[in-house]
Amino acid sequence: MSSERYHQHFTVSWDQLHRDVRQLSHQLVERDFQGIMAITRGGLIPAALIARELNVRLIDTVCIKSYDYREQGGLEVLKGADHDGEGWLLVDDLVDTGKTARAVRDMLPRAHFVTVYAKPGGRPLVDQYLTEVGQHCWIQFPWDMGVAYVEPLVDQVRK
């Protein structure tokens, strides 16, 4: 992660993610979606959780490779969609600068687009989100973290 770009950190645990996605699902429960379109890879887990909560069985993906903080560049669409999104719920974990969101919004202009987390730069591109975070905040998702042993403090200090 680029220290120049990110000044804050927000760590999301599996439990927190599940609670947040359930809360977002509560806002969607009255709507009727024919299917869910997950934006890979970050949208896969939230889409699966939302699909369970809304009892939606038809799930598809839009696969986009975006270049991360180390490689500034464009997007590569690995798998698009064969419809305009009418009646579909489009799901991603986060909308950041809006670069990926803009490409997917152009592909599926009639889909209802939701993210769990939204930064100001991309927020206008989604129809709904649960939590806003600062533009310069790095979100650490649980699928990017591992559990590791940490020595007791007393052992660290005595070395």
C-alpha cells in the first residue's frame, strides 16, 4: 500500500463484514432481483452473502482486472455481461476512485449497484452503500489477512 495515498487504515473482520452485509441486505429485502452480478474479485463474498439473505439463486460475475496502487493504468475486462442489467443487483465490496465502477456502470446501466463501503470519489456511481470511509483510508478486508502467532509482550520486551 502506498504510504503517500493512504493516511488511515480500517480493518474489517469476517464478523464485521457479515454484519455489514446483512445490514445492507435489510435495505434491499423489499426489492425483487432476478439475479446478482458480482464484480470480481472483491464483490464475490458480499454477493454470496446477499444472495443468501435475499434468497437469490442466479449469480453471475463481471470480471475486471484493475491495476493496483503499484501500477497506475487502465482496466482490463476479462468477462463482461450480455445484458444491460435490468432487474439485476450489481455488487462490489468497495467503490474507491470510481474507475472500475464507471466501467461496470457503462456495461450494466440498468442494474441496481450496491457496495458495502464507499469512498467519496466513487460514491456518486453507486445506487446504495452501507458505510462511507475517507478517500485516503486503506480498507483491509478479511480475505487479504491471515492469522499469525504473536509473542507475548513480555517475551518481546526481554529480547
